[in-house]
Amino acid sequence: MTANPLLPALTAKARAAAHARTPACPCGVGAVTLADRSDATVVRHEDTVAKAHAPDATPTDLTARLTVATHLPDVLLPPLTQAPVTLHGRVVTFWPYGTPVDPENPDTAPWEAAATLLARLHETPAPAALPPMRGPAKAAHSVARLRALAPHPAAPPVLRAWTVLPAWARAETAMPDTTTLCHGDFHLGQLVRHPAPDGPWRLIDVDDLGTGIPAWDLARPASWYACGLLPAGEWTRFLAAYRAARGPAVPAEGDPWPALDVPARALTVHTAARAIAKAAAADRPLDEVEQSLVDACDRMSSAPPQLSPHSAK
Amino acid sequence: MQCPKCHAPMHTYNRNGVQIEQCSGCRGIFLDYGELEALSRVESQWSQPAPPPPPAPQAYPAPQAPAWGAPHGGGHHGGHYGHKRHKSFGHMLFSS
């Protein structure tokens, strides 16, 4: 693997930004690489984080998304800078460090705080210049990657489940909701406490933020629950807290599934498609969790999608 | 009442609802008719296994699930993997 020239440059940027904030920076740990993936490289230097965004991220869209985070500091972690800079052809932003959910201890997941933050986000009027949230586009990308793979025995039920979804959920047409502010990629890695280590929880990662169907932001936990992976108690805590905070994605009472069904199907397909690609790349069979996603996709073919007033449009 | 053996005064005690007399001198115990059986009965109740606890109140009623939900899940039994999360699911919770 060739060395990524971005990483040392980003590390230097993170250090410079940290020292600009805190001249007496203790530099105890030095720089820590938090992520180095094809779609994001993230480096922490003490209290400062530098993020190089995906190669296809445009400064214009990212600036619009940063502006939302700047103006919603009670919901989203506000960036340190208003506009991204460019480094080795990638757009880079700077953030204060926040303490994430412990990946080794997801039982401590702040489901209520997460749901309340999403409800507040969904209730916030979206600025006019904001692009659509990118959830459906990213799911479509995962499905395209699955189609490009050598035939895999688990792929057909996943692709069948995808093709029966409404066009908007497959990013083939615009989403029916163009005014609701959505995160677009909610999961437990998108929460930090700021100020670290025990400040209030905030949402991070505005890369997919935009206008769209707010049920998309509830659909990962909904999908995990429907696939039998997330215990009912945790799903119920999340949903009840969202409703208590008067989030608009689901009706205040009664069955939430007419609103959740299409986004939860789409995210189940997305996660299954990624899991198959990952297993194929590692030349290993699907594990039981991954198989449960494929099984759920298989069951979807015998139950047509529920069309909520939104998704039917 | 006096102890029939050492003639010291006897005191009345209540043990699990059974009146017994114990000598303040030799500590001997006097039981009235039926009191031995009453004590045995109490003892056997203690040694019996405790009755099964009533079913734990369900903290959350089983929430609705979609038609394509997992047969035992959609969470009706708290998720396939219970409280021990599968490592792969632990990773999934934090992944895009």
C-alpha cells in the first residue's frame, strides 16, 4: 500500500490549528489518526480535529453544511472554521475534539440524547441554499458497488429488495420533502460529548446533512431492530424519546412503520450491500449478523413497501 | 412456670409464630402439644425452593415491527442476540 501523502499534511494542519487555539498545547499524545478511509481522513491533535472530506465533496456544498452546524451549536458540533481549506486536492475542515460513544461499550449508547438531538434538528427550518441530504445517494452507491462485484449468492435478494423501493429512496428522483433538515447518516459514531469528556452530546459529521425525509435519520436503528439485532428496549427508548421531543418524522402515536418502512428497507439494503462487498473482498462467508440483513431483504419481497403520505408522492 | 429439670424459671418466646418456653438456667426447651409439629411445618416451608418469582414486568410493551421483520425479533424477544452483542453488530452500530 502506498503511503498516503494526505495524512502527514493533515497531521501538520491539525497540529498548527491546535497550537493556534492553545499556544501552550501540552502535546501529550501528539497526533492521533482517528480515521483513514477512502471517504475521510481524520486526525486529532489534542483538543483539535482536522478532517479531509471525501474526494467528491465540493467546497460550496460543504460550506453550506458547515454554516448549519455553526448556527446550531445546541444540536451539531460547531466547526472551528466557517469555510473549508484545500489540501492535496481534498477539502479540509477543523473541529473541536469531542468524546465519542465507547465502541467497546455500546450498551452505554445515549439513545435518548440522540433521538432528542435528531428531533431538534428536524424541527429547525433549513436554509434555502442547503443541498439535499445524501442518504439515498449513498445507499444507491453501495448497491452500484454490489452490482459491479462478481456474482455473489447473497446479492439477488438484496438487489430485489432495492428495485421495489420508490424512486426517491433509490436517489433516482428528488425526495418528496425538500424543507426538513436531516442529518443523512445517523449512527452511534455520529455522537460526541463536547466539551470533552463529559459535556452534552452533539451530532457530528455534516457531510450528508441536507433537506429530505426525516425518517431516514431514524431508519438505521429501525432497521437494526427489524432485523432482530437491536433489542426492543433500546429501539423503544430511541423512538419514545424522539416522540417526546416532538420530532416530525413519525406520528406522535400509533404505528410508526408507515413512515419508517421505506427508509428502513433502503438502509437494510445499503448495509447488506456493504457487508457483502466487505465479505467478498476478504474472501470470507457472511457472519450471522450480516446474514440477518440479507434474510430481511429476502423477506421484503413478499411484503410490498408501506407507502406513507410522503413516500407515495 | 418452672423448668421440670433444674427448676429455674422458664420464659416464653415466640419462634415463627410458635410459643415455646425456654429455661433461663439450663436453656432446655418445653413444647406444648402440637408445637413440635408446628415448628417442623415452618422448617419445611423454609427449606422448600422459593416459589418462582412472578414474571418480570415488561419494561416496554413489544413495539410494532414491519412485515419483513425478523421472526423472533422485530424484537419481540429482545433481539436475536440478546444482551451479548455480536462483535459484527457492535461494529455496525458505528458504521455508515
